[in-house]
Amino acid sequence: MSRPLLQLALDHTTLPAALQDAAVLQEYVDIVEAGTILCLSEGINAVKALRNLCPKKIIVADWKVADAGETLAEQAFRAGANWMTIICAAPLATVEKGHAVAQSCGGEIQMELFGNWTLEDARAWHRTGVRQAIYHRGRDAQASGQQWGEADLAKMKALSDIGLALSVTGGITPEDVALFKGIHVKAFIAGRSLAGAADPARAAAEFHAQIDAIWGGRDA
Amino acid sequence: MSRPLLQLALDHTTLPAALQDAAVLQEYVDIVEAGTILCLSEGINAVKALRNLCPKKIIVADWKVADAGETLAEQAFRAGANWMTIICAAPLATVEKGHAVAQSCGGEIQMELFGNWTLEDARAWHRTGVRQAIYHRGRDAQASGQQWGEADLAKMKALSDIGLALSVTGGITPEDVALFKGIHVKAFIAGRSLAGAADPARAAAEFHAQIDAIWGGRDA
């Protein structure tokens, strides 16, 4: 199982603010995400600008696509994204079309899990060729008190077993990392716990130290 | 039951192309929608520009919000949207927060139905105060051959009975309108069947004539 990556989520409402945080933090993370709020505020320029600013990083277009998988995947990958998210509620045809475009561009699709998805859905996504999913505590669910629990971890294990690598998000702190020891974690996604930290470099280092402690160092 | 409205969906990848169609068609429709593709391409400027171009029309921000309901609703309504869409997979907390902002702005939330939603979900949305939903044949599902059928109509009737007015979309033509006679239809949403028509004004007139034939004229 490969070592989980660290992903910076940028959910700013303006591009200059997002670029400022990306400029500071990109050297400490593996993946830079153009978040949904940023993309709905600034459009495709958000993805393009992050691609230009961070030429060596994996760029995620967190668009939570529900329909028009082909058109949106073409837009995202042409703008420089490596990965694009599709919401779990999307029809399978949307997943298939998005994945086909991703493949032709050397990119990947991540299924974003919210609400009523099933393991049967997950198997269907895997059959289309998709190999990643994102497991959430939503921002609003989190604010209303929902914690990581056994039920989450059991579902994540089942998804891992199907063959989906999981990115984990929703108020993740370095202390949370150990919870996910038995899971095939692709990335830990952090936004405000990195960009909002008094010392962002140190906050990132704490994430990496926790990841190293469980999955081994980068050179291991 | 009030007469269904006609909604123009703008799913262009550039704002100038969208504005050109909106300028031609706005006088023939009741609602102008900033579609997801357009919003991910052009950002919040898509909503603002349509608000400016169409001061008397209902403007929809079709953002299919899955999280961060408060922040995104503030963005959408501040930019001039009257209605904002939330995807059915969103946590209930997101629906509640989006609806609260909508109410404070005199706006409305529309729940966008894709994938595995339930009537229990629909009752929960209604309890939050939401009164609208959007029933789809997705673009990709439609392209893969999915037709309107009895199962769709039965689900739409059940949603109507819960108290949700439905906007209907997915390759709708004037000939389809009669199918929805027994449903509380808020709006028929058409994109390419209006903007792509050889004579868009005539295409819109055909929609209105079909709506009038079933629900009565605008002054009825």
C-alpha cells in the first residue's frame, strides 16, 4: 500500500487569495485542489492558474460533476487538471464518459461520496475503470457535530476492498491520521488546517510526520 | 395548480455564447438558468452577467451544491440569482443552511434529483422549508437511451404529493409536455431545443401553446 499523499484544498471565494495560499504551501503538499467554491466563483481560470503556479503538483478540479461528464472532463483536463471529481449521485453513463476522457488525457476520476451511495454503486464505478473515491465528513455535517466513527471506517474498509483508493476529507487534523491505518488512503485532504494555521509549513510537517509514523517515510 | 413556466438552460462553455442566446430568447421564457457547465467555465460572472442582461427574469444558479451550503448560497444570491440548486446527495445540514440563506434573500432552493434519493429524503427537504425539486433525465442517461416512463411519472406524482413543485428537464420537447399533465410542474427546462432551434421564437411559442393547452393560458 503506497504512502498517502497530502492534498491542499483551496476553497477561497477569490482567485488571488487562493493563489497566495497555494504559493506558500505548494512545496509542503503533493496535491493542490481547486475547490468547488473557488471554481464556482472564478470558473476555469482557477484550474488554469493553479496549473501554472504549481507545474509539478497534481491538480484536482473538485467539480462534483453530476451530468455532462464528457464536456466537463474535457474542460477540466484541457485546463490542466490531473484529477476531476464526480458526485456519487451521477448516472453511471456520466462516470463512464468522464472516465473515458480522463484516460485519454492521462487523468483520473475521483468519485465523491455524499448521501445515499451503495457498495453496489462502488463496484459499478470500479468496473468502469475508476480507482479513486473521496470520503467525507461534509463541511456542514461536520459543523453540525458529525464525528469520524466506526461506521465510517467500516465503509471505507469495504471501499478499499473493492479496489478504490480513498481520499479522506472533512476537518482532518494530524491527530486524525492514525484513525485510517487499515484503509487504502490515497490522500489526506486539508484546507483550513493547513492554510489557516499560524505556521502552515509546520502544520504540513505534522501531517507528514503522522503519515510517516504509520505508512513509513517517503523513501521507505 | 399554477401554470408551468418555461426555463431556458444555458450550458455553454463561454459567457459570450450564453449571453447571445439569452439576449435572443429571454423575451420568450420566464426563467433563465446559468447552467453548471457555464458556471464552472465562467464562475460567478455568469450569474452576474445574466442578472444584468435579464433584469425581469427569474435567474437560476444551477450549481448542484453538495456542501458549504451557506457560503455558496450567499455567493449565488448576492450575484443576483433567485433560485439555486442543491444536489440530492447533499447532507441535510447543507440543505438547511442553503435554504436559510435563500429565505433571507427572498430566494429559493431547488433540490436536484439524480441517483439514489428517497421519498423520505424528499419529506426531510420539505420539512426544512424547501418547496422545489428538479426531475431529470440526465444528459448522459438520455444519450444512452433512457426515456420518460411510468416509473418517472409515478415518482414525480409522489414528489408533488409531498408538496414539492417540480421542474422537468432532460431533452424536453413541446411534444413531451402533455406527459406531465397530472404533476405539479413548476417549469419545463429546455436548452438546445430552444437555443438550438432554427427558429427559437417559434420553438418557445410551441412550448407555451402546449402548456396552455393543458394548464390554461397565462391569463386564465
